[in-house]
Amino acid sequence: MPDKRPIRDDLQATLDARRDLGPEYETELVESFVERLDETIAARVRAELHHRGATPQKKGSPMIAITLGSLGIGVPLTAIAAGTAGLVGLMIAWLAIVVINVAAAVAVHRGWG
């Protein structure tokens, strides 16, 4: 199982920076963290697919619908999470979106979806 400490360290650093810098930098901090989280998860998915010998999906795959749906729900979910729970709510919401996308990608590549 991959070491989860680096992403946890990134989250802690983001929360510490938010506390030190204040809410005016919240958007930039969240975007930076989400980008690093997305890169980490994408690398893990690529490694798992490579390990299993899977090939990337071609055009028209179910992943296009999942990706577009995630983006579509991500916009209002971002507004709701940030408005009600602040930075932590926003990070949890995007973490959930990323986890759902990873689970869908694994399911598609394994032939479950």
C-alpha cells in the first residue's frame, strides 16, 4: 500500500498556511492542494493500471461521462461546501469527488462498469 504521509503532510501544510495567511488566500491554497492531490491519485491509478497491464480507455469511454459529471457537480458542491464549512468542507468535498473518480476508473479498467 502506498505511503499516505506525503498527502497528509500536504493537507496539514495547507491548513497551517490557511491559518497563518488568513481567508484571503483560501482559494489559492485549496486549488494548490487539490492539484497536488489529483496528481498523487492519478499517479497511483497509473501505477496500478500499469501493474495490472491495463490499457487506457479509448474515446467514447464511460470515463468521459464520469469526468464531465464530476465537473458539473463540482461547481455547485464547491460553493456549498466553502459557504457552509469553509476550507475543510471544500477539501472534503473535492476529496470525495476525486475518490469517486478513482473508484470509477478502477471499475472501468477492471471491466465492472
